[in-house]
Amino acid sequence: MRYFIQLSYNGAAYHGWQIQPNAVTVQETIQDALSKLLNTTLSITGAGRTDTGVHASQMYAHFDFDEIIDTDNLVYKLNSFLPKDIAIQSIFQVADDAHARFHAIRRSYDYKITLKKDVFQYDYAYYMHQKLDVDKMNAASEILLQYEDFQCFSKSNTDVKTYNCKIEYARWNKDYDMLVFTISADRFLRNMVRAIVGTLVNIGLDKLEVEDMHSIIASKDRGEAGFSVPAKGLYLTQVLYPDEIFE
């Protein structure tokens, strides 16, 4: 039987989601805990990868187990077993072929910029003291919706077969001294959101013009896009699935 896990994590202490040699990752931490509690070796598959230091307020993963699980009890035990920076919201049975990664139809991220020095936000948002033109940044964000190939925002030497992504929403919103960029798409490339945000920040600082976004995307060259903003301000906030995978 296949089960989905809904979870969240503070990514500051982890080298991203994906298991890798000689590094502590979110996937490995949950997988080890779950295997010990269910007394068998399990493998979990996440909805996607997040890079080192990136957070998730909503993430999904799946695993297979041969027996019916008391899911409420397992959630309680798993939360007691896991470190304080990983939290399990729910575990539930799904269709046997439901896949946390391949069946996801939309993912959303927030990127947070604090406009004043805030000791409580230092580890969770990117501090910028310079004045940003949010109207220009939003005008450039709308241009993203006109394109599908985002190779210019992808980390080099990735193993993807296509750089195409369908961006459905991209906008900045200001709440007092916090500036939040929200972006939703069917999929994202490695480092894509952080590179987009860096490019939009350059436009907000008048280092680039709004219309430059067209030529940057058309170039398919990572060197033409802006800098990659720090990981600490990035949050995976939502993963959506079609209703039919849920039993």
C-alpha cells in the first residue's frame, strides 16, 4: 500500500531535501526515522528537491508499506522522533500508483525580502536596505508568463531533459517591511526561483530595464540573468495534486 506524508521543515541545518553522500538531508532524516518506527527498511520519494538552506511550509513524500497503518499514531510517534526543525502534518493512504513527484500538477514558492534590519528575520529572509521599485519588478514578473523555456534561470550542468516550465502566477506583494514574491508553476528547474528573484531585484534597483527580461529569457544563458539570492529566503509553500490519486 502506498502512503503520502505531508510535512514541513526549516531547511537551515540541511543540505537540501535529496539524499547525498556525507551530508545531512531532510529526506534521509525522515526515511531513517520512519524505517526505525516501522521496523523495516523504507525508501521515501519527495515531491521535488529543495536546495541547501531552503525551507518548506508544505512538502509531500510517499512510501510503500505492506500493512495497514494507524496513521494518527504514526504521525505522533514520528514527530516525537524527528528533530525540532521537521514536522509531520499528516500521513494518509493513496492510490497504489500515486507518485509524490510525477503526479504533482502545480508547485508554489515564496521568496521573502525584509526591507529593514530585523534580528528575528535574519535567518529567514534576505535583508536589503536599498530601495526597490516594486512596480517595475511586477511588470517584469508578468513577462515570465509569456515564456516556457527558462534555461537562462537554470543551474548549469543539470540532468534535465527540458527547460520548459509553465508559470501560472508570479507577483510581488508588500506587507509593511516585508516584500514577498510568490510564483507558481507546473515544475521548476534547479536554482530557478532564486535566479528569477535576483534578476527582478536588479530590475527593482534600476540595474536592468523591465524589457530586458525578454532578451534575458531569449538568450538561454545563465550568465545573462541576475545573481542568485540567498537560499534562506526561499520557501516551498504548496504542492497540488489531481483529486483522483486520493482514495
